[in-house]
Amino acid sequence: MAQVNPEFIDEVKRPGEFNASACMNCGVCTAVCEMGIELLPRKLFRYVLLGIKDKVLENTETIYSCLLCKMCEVNCPANVHIAENVRSLRYYINKKVYNL
């Protein structure tokens, strides 16, 4: 059972903006992903926005599988900063989970 944490998005945000709320869930990012990663970014960002930290942490391997090529970002009709959002998640995981 996943626990909802409304402050989770504040923990993930870095000095830059985590603009996942602009995501329209259109699926373009998933369709153009060179890695064929189905989870990123639309479901993953939704987990952050909903405060479902456990679901995000369950997908740590997927978060680090992203090549940050920005193919999804340049095709995003909502101009979501997908690569920067993924970097924010990695930063959070490194800081909070791995204590780096």
C-alpha cells in the first residue's frame, strides 16, 4: 500500500522548477523514447505530484535508465522540462536514499 505525502514534491524540487504539473499525459514522451521506457515521464511525474514517494523509489532503476537525450522534451507539446525533472529526481534519490 502506497502512502501519500503531499510535501514530497517540495522534497524533490531543486532550486530550479519541477514543472511536471504542466504534463498533459498525452503520451508523446513515451512514444518517442529511444529507450522504450514506458514509465517515464508521465506516470513518474504524476507519482511525484500526488506525493506517492514509494512508487517513485520503486522505479529508481528506470529513473537512472533515462539517457537524458531530451528527445521527449523537444517533442513535448506542454514544454515540460523532462530532462531537468529527471535530474531533480536523481538528485533527490542520491541525497535522500544513498546519502551522497
